[in-house]
Amino acid sequence: MAKKVLVVEDDSNIAELLRLYLEKDGFDVFLAADGGEGIRRAQELQPDLILLDIMLPDGNGLDVLKDVKQK
């Protein structure tokens, strides 16, 4: 079973580039474009790894990290 990676990145070009490289290496990749979506997807998917942008349009990525860790 492939490991799940959640990429939380508001720049679609960067997110797609990360997706391409990670999928090439055998990971299942899921994308979120902002912190709120990232938190929801993290709860839903329970990913093995989260790649988190620090500067998101709806807040600080570190706050997203704190929220995900609490839940």
C-alpha cells in the first residue's frame, strides 16, 4: 500500500510539481490549496506525511500544523 502525502500549497504550479515528483516515486498524493482545506483533508485522509506551506492565503501554516496535531 502506497504512503499518503498531503501537500498544502496555495501556488498551483508548485503543488502540481510536487505531485508529479511524489507520484513518480510511488506515493499517493492529495492536494489542499489553503489551511482550512488542509486541516479537513488531514482529518479525512490521515496522511503519512504533510508538506505544509508556511504562508497560506487564509493564515499561517504553523497554525495549521498546531490544529492538525491537536486533532
